[in-house]
Amino acid sequence: MLVLTRKVGEGIRIGDDITITVVEMKGGGIRLGIVAPPTVKIHRQEVYDRILEENKEATQWIIADLDSLSDSLPMLKEVK
């Protein structure tokens, strides 16, 4: 992990197109400004972790649920 010290108004660059600037330090918190292309997804760590967890849960199939779903679909007639 790279650890940098920055003051308010100072920033860092990531690659050619991402800039992170320290906007404010107050009460033990730091406000950051991020400039990045719209194609770059930016999330707080806890939000990103939740997205990963929900994606993982979505891949866990329960066979009873699949059977129930299959039973609710209309049967397709075989075309000859």
C-alpha cells in the first residue's frame, strides 16, 4: 500500500485521467474531491463491499427455487 501525506488543496494523480484532491479536514474526517472519467465507477469501500456480497449471493442458486420457476413457465411445444 502506498501511503501519502497531503494537505488541504493538495492532491494526487492516478494514471493520466484521475485526480484526487483533499478538500477539507474536519473533526477526524477528510473530504476528498475526485475527478475521473464517467466510465470509472467510484464507490465508498463499504458500498463496494456490499455490491460484491450481493453479487455473490445472486450467484447462489437454490435448486428448489429453480424447480419452482421452471414449473411456473408455460411449456414450449416442439416445432417439427
